[in-house]
Amino acid sequence: MRQSLRFPLMTCLALAITGTPALAQEAQEDCEPSEQQRELLERVNEARSETRQCGDEAFEAADPLTWSCRLAEAAEAHSRAMAENEFFSHTDEEDEGVAARVDETGYAWRRVGENIAAGQPDAASVVEGWVDSPGHCANLMNSEFTEMGAASVEASESKYSPFWTQVLAQPR
């Protein structure tokens, strides 16, 4: 088991990557986000609708994000891995990050980013924490991101539960 769980009950990490993966975009079947996922998307879009200062960086209001089933699938896989294996990191136990997880879903991306959190009880707390953190805020406000997926996974044995993952991307 990883020993990287040295963080307070409410913790977040942010990451953004630009690249050109080789996978081709396949047709994505329709999916409906859960009530919690819809609330998260609404709160993120509400945050993006206003100009915002993220640390030393100023951001203009950004267009709303749309929901992506494939990005939600990548987010779910990472939240589940963190919950089941009791770790908190952008990389999994095979040292793979968000780009690899998104590639595995068949999503062809031009830019991808990830925010993670642990211990926040609901979508409002998670988004508030991300907006208050310069790196997470910068990911949320990045106008180059046009889609997102997110997931939260409970781990009854963990004092850091639930584990949250948000994946943001711009498709090719």
C-alpha cells in the first residue's frame, strides 16, 4: 500500500497536460450523469461564469463545460483506485496519470487536466476547495478545456473518504 496519505481531511491536487495522443475519437454513447455529477458540473460552470483571480493569475469568464461520459469513466477509475488502495495522487500504482486513463477510454484529447480531492462531503465543498486553490482554480477557469467528467467514490474504511476526481479536456 502507498504511504502518500499525509494530508489533511480536505485536500486537493491539480494537474494539466498538453499533448497529441495517437488514439482516434470514437462515437461516444449517451450517458446521463448522476444527480451528484450534475451538481458538480453546474457548480463548476457557475464558477467559470465569472472573472476570477486564481493565485497570481487572472482569468476571464469561460464558456460552460459539457459532460463527457468517457472523461467520467476515467475519473471513476481513478477515484475507485484511490479509495480501494488508500492513496492520494495523480499517478496510480503503475505510475500512470490522467493522460493514460483518458486514453484507455478511447477519448482523443488535445489538452487534458485533472483535479482530485479527498474528504469533502459534497459537490459544493469540493468546488469551493478547488476555487480557493490556485492550481485547481486555474484548471477550472482554463478556457481551453471544453468538457469534463467527474466521480466520487466512498471508502468506508478510509478517514479520507470520499475520493473525488475531475477530468477536464479539450477533444481533438
